[in-house]
Amino acid sequence: MLRAKTQTTTVSLKSFVNKEENNRPDTRPDAKVPWLNVLVAVIVVSVYCLIYAAERSPLFVLSCWLLMVLSVCFVMIEHPLNSLAPAKVASLLYTVSFAAAPMWLADQGAYRHRYYGNDVESLLGVTAMMTLVGYVFFLIGYFSYINFRARIHSQPISLSIKLRRYMRLCLFVASVVGALFYIMLVIQSGGVGRLLGYSGGRADIFGNIYGGWFWGAHILFVAYGLLAILAMQKHPWLCLVAALVLAAAFVPLQGRDLVVAPIFCWLIFYNLMCNKLSWKTIGIGVFSIVLIASLLGAYRGGVIRDDAGSFFSSFFEQTGAYLTKTVSANIEQLDTAMTAVRYVEKEGHTIGPMVLLSWAEPLDRALLGNNIPSIYSGVFIDLLLFPQHKGWNTAASPSLPGELFLAMGWFGVAAGMLFYGFVFGQLTRWCAKMHRSPVLFAAYPFVLYMLSKMIVDGTTHLFRVIIVLFILYIFALFAPPFKPADKHLHKETK
């Protein structure tokens, strides 16, 4: 009887494993590569570059083409069964920011600014080459980390009853504490009505006018991550509704990043725990994210705030213009990298590595009395481009390569992007071993989102990652331990 029961259990677990096989991160080196698709993609990229190559610097066109080809090959060849692997997300954003979008916008004369001087084409070429070098070092760092670490065979997340109970408790605590911080932030800022009607509310929040309530509101992402780990496999659409509610809650703060983050997190969780997403579905998701960002941008910069019907009517009449503005202002970042290159070219020196510590400003202000001499690269670049903004609470998105170049020149770009590649190699390994600490893995999509956004925003938002990781790390310390026996049983059924 005991033997028969053991056989039944093994078969049952084997069926579960086979069912979950397609839901694991792809770590197989022998996965079939769609070489024909790769060739077609390279041809499309080449045609795209030829269309916009007229009157452009040869160095600019060549650098953009090489960057796009490298990225396309990497995205389609590395882990072909997992379209949303961490390094792929970063590669796609990097390529759009520094190659695809700049090729299109340069044709529209988007880089004619007095700070760039008369020889804009030469500056475009040097900056594009700098971002290409950065991407090459990113790939070197990524593959070095992946190839020099032992291979991990990923397994689906399996939660014991005891662990589920513990995670539900953590979910309740994070939800209550995060909601408390959020409510206090809204109250301190004058209420939802004032935030929706006051375009300077976001600047006030980052200016520490309302204390640390804003940072505490990020605990809501801890709660969402725990909810997704608990419910995504059985109730993915419930998790989507929760993501949309969380996104709506952040609309009054008028920050695109926080409104988009829950939707991004849902896509990542769904891809990992339910079904692998096709490129078509990912494209729809990306378009939805850009559309939401455009809607919020139109609201922040528009004059129609009280009449929802008039606002949406005005938006859809000018949808193309708003989408273009979102791409040029929030995704394309070659212009800020050009500003960094131009500054070093004109002044003959960089501004030093303290520019990479702006993320520590909230900690410095709260605990150290503003003793860290950090430099906010976004404000620095904004003042270079618009000196009349002196004294304003405005900042440009500095971009990671631009910030690294501003800090330490070419060496900074090479070393920084090499380390950035190491980080995404670690994210890939973390994704593969998600079953070992489901509580801590609840942070993964938000961490991936913020680290990928560093390509656009530089290091300034790293503090948000620390908040979410720190809280989930504390939760994970007291979680019921991972049982290696489960792992061995899993291997027996393969």
C-alpha cells in the first residue's frame, strides 16, 4: 500500500511538472533559434536606417545601425522562448532610446539646440558611438556573469500551506502600511482634488515638501508583488484588475513611472507564472503603456482639467502629436547624452563620480543632514540646456550613458555599463531560482522595471528599488524555509 501511494504521488507531481514546463524561464542552451526571423529583422533594421540616413553623419548612421543589429540579434537569439528576459527588456529600451527613436527624430530636426553648437552632426555621431560602446560593454558584462556562474535549472514556484499563510500576513501588513503612507501623502498635499488640479504637485513631492510619505507609498508595490505570487497562477485577471487600481491610485501624483509600473509588473508576472507572452501581445502591452503615459502627459501639460469629455476629445484629436511627444521626451534620450558629451568637450573635464549618488539624497536629507555632496545630473543637464530654469524645481532625464559620461567620461561609460550588464546577469539568475524564495521574488518585476528605467533616468530612482527590496528581504528572513527535499523530488520526476 505504501509503495502504491508513493507511485501515485510521483505520477501526480510529474503531471504538475509537465503542465508547468512551459511557464519556466528559458535556460536551455539548445533552444531553437529562429534564424530566418533574425535575418528578416536585420533586413528591416537596415532598411529603416537607409530611409533616415539622408543628410545624416555617417558615424551616427553606422553607430545606430550597429546598435540596432546587435540588439535584434541578442533579443532573438538569447533565450528565444522568453521574450521578457531581463536583459532583453533593457536591450529593447536602450535601442529605442539611443538608436531607433533618434534616427526618426533627427530627420525632423529635433537636435537643433544652441547648446550643441554649429556642428550638430559631428556631436550626434560621437554620442551615438558612445552609446554603442556602452551597449557592447553591457553585453560583455552580461555574458561574463552568465557564463562564469553555475547553471541553474529553474522550477515553478510551489507554495506550502504554511508559506501561503505567512505571505497573506505579509500582504495584509504591506497593504495597510502602504495605504497609510499613501493617504497621509494625499492629505499632506491638500487632497486628491488639489493634486489633480495642481501641475506642480509632483515637483513638490520630490522637493520633500510633504516629508517621507511619498517613499512609504512604494510599499504598495510590495503588497502587489505578494498578491501576484499568491494569486497569479489561478487568478491572473484579478491581478490585472489590482494592477489597474494601483495605477489609478498613483494618477493624482502625476508621475508616469508609478502609473505604468503596476501594468509592467503584471506583464512580467503573467509571462513567468502563466503563459509566455508572444511578441504581438508584448507589442500591444507596450503601446498601451505609451498611450497611458501620453494621456497622463497631456493631462499634466494641458489646460482642460475640469471637463473629462473635452479632455479626451482634445487628446484623441491630437493623439499622434502626444505620442510623438512622449517618445521624444520620455523614451528617446540621445539628446541628454549629447548634452553630457558637449559639456565635457567644451569644458575639458567631467564633474566627477558624485553625480552617481543623487539616489542617496533622501537618505542623506533624512539621516545625514545633507552631508553627501551629490550632484543631481538631471538638474545639471536641464540648466545647461535652459539656463533660465535656475531656481526652478525642474530636471531633465539624464540617461544612464549620459550620466556615466558626465561622471567619468569614456571610462565611466565602459565601467558603468559593464557593471550594469553584471546586474542584469544576476537578475536572470534570480529569475531562474525564483522558487527558492518566493517572498523575496515578489520584488522582481518592480526591481526589473526601475533598473531598466535607469537607461532613461539614470541612477536617481535607485532608492525606490532599495525600499521595496529591503522590506521584502525582512519578510523573507522570517519566512518558512525553503525545503531542498522538494527540489530533489522535483528532479526525480523529470
